[in-house]
Amino acid sequence: MITISKIFDPEMWQEGIAEKAKQTNRFILSGVAVNNMELDTLATGPGRIVEVPFWKSIDANDEPDYVNDVDTDVSTPSDVSQGVQVARKAFLHKSWGIMSLAKEVQGLSDPVGYIVNNIGGYWGSVAEKRTIASCVGVLSDSVTNHSSDMVVNIATDDDTTITDAELISPEAIINAKLTLGDRMNDVTAIALHSVVYARLLKLQLIEFKIDPATGVNLPYYLNMQVVVDDDLPVDAGTNRLIYTTVLFAPGSFGMGYGSPDYPLEIERKASVGNGGGADILHSRETYIIAPRGYEFTSSSVSGMTPSLAELKNAANWNRVYDYRKNIPVAFLKTNG
């Protein structure tokens, strides 16, 4: 009989889990989220809150000096200053009982691969959920504190038939991208709820391209790589559902992976199963997810790690970039 304790190699398993978590995170695969070595170091270091310095943008509206031949005319240098983006670590844990898991791996040719792939896939999904929750927090801050300058809303809650003007369309996407001003062409990826994605499929507006690196056939809409995720917000009105679509430029999010003291371990429970015994597999992750241009204020956080609901709360986010167009995210609200 295969027992987990006989084949358990925490170092090898954790390496595979970490790799699988990145391979299954569609925001990383699409370039929306980028693993940053500096954030890795901060995630591994002490404390719950970290500071990430950045250079503030040079004001393009600042008129240049006009050179002359007057020796008493002296130019005055403009300031180039740094800002600080505050981020907060997530300390996460999940465990699985090995009694049931051991039964599942019986007869499998690669039980280690089965376990590693499933746990790695689980953590990839968790990171996606926390990325989307952070997007919602940024959206909420835009609505609450910046006159919805990142959002185009064509949805309504009318009790009449939904019209094309209230559904996703190339025109609506362009208007959402336009909230980035002359940086609108930086957008390369779009995250859609499956209902919105299905509409585009039915209209034959989705184009598939083979990724040369992986050989995977990837969906694209208006030359933007598509991420389909039903964790994207769906707000229920009195009469209609309102779907949120998110547009991203590359590197919209920075990700840093820390190193917990015991990322993977087995706990023995001798009394479980009326004395038959069981093992519990514990998996731990520590990481940072930081949207570019925003800091996490922790104004309304009750525990060590912000929950999904706390990530969605506008009170926990503050814009630190001076110009909206330098924040590489935009939002579109539609009825489908």
C-alpha cells in the first residue's frame, strides 16, 4: 500500500508545488502579474507590511528651458523624487487529510505528481482570487475617491430588454481603454466572466493563437489575451446582472513569493480512524500581490492577513501615482 509518509520529500514536493502554482496562475501566464525578485526578498523578510520605493514620473507638461547666450541666465533643475508603495504580505495555510487522499492515489503511476499538481493548482487559483479581489479594491477606490476615472459603466438595471448598447462591444472596450489616455495602447490582456466571454464566442469575435512557448491555443479579443474567470464581480440588481471586465497592461501587478519556515509538512494523528491513524498534509504560502500605482493602507484589516473582503474594500487602498494614465488597469461594466 502507498502511504504518503513513505514517499514524502518536503523539499522536492514544495519545489514542484511552487512551480505548478505559477504555471496555473493565468495572470502570470498572460503577463498581467510579474514575479519580482525585489518583492520575493521583501516577502521573505520580517514584518507584515513592506515598502516598495518607486521613481515618480517626470511631468511631461513641464516646459523645457530655451537655451540662449546670456551668461546670467541660469537654469533651475526640476525635482526628480521618489515615492513609496506600501504592500502587505499574505500568510496562508491549507491542510488536507491523508486518509482520503491515500485512497485516491492507490493505483496511480505518479502519486507524487498527482498531489503536487493538485496542491500547486490550488495555490495558483488562490493567487488569482486575491488578484481579482485587489482589482475590485482598486476599482472601488476609483469610484469612491477619483470620480470613477478608471471605469466605464454602460450597464443599467432597467426592467426592459437588454440592448446592444448595454453589452460588451469593441466601442465599449475602446472607451474603457481611453481612461488610460495616450497610454491606452499599452493594454494587452482582458479578464472576462464566462457569460461575457460566451457572448463574444457566439459572435465569433474570439480569435485563437498558438503560444509558441507552450503550444497552447490561447483566446484573444481585439488583440488582447483573454483570461476567463468567474470570480470577477457579478453585481445583482433588482432586474439585471452587472458584469465587471478588467483590462490590463503588462506588469499591472507585482508578485513576490516568500519562504515560510515550514512550507510543507506532515502531522501524524494517531487516534484518528479509531486508532488506525492518519496523516495531515500542511501547505503554507507567503506572498505579496501589489497593483502598480496603489498602496495597501490596512485601514480596515482585522487579522494578520487581509481577507478577500478586505482586499475589495476601498478603505484599504490609496493611489500613490500622480497620474491616472500611469496606472495600467481599466474597468468596464456591462449587462453581459
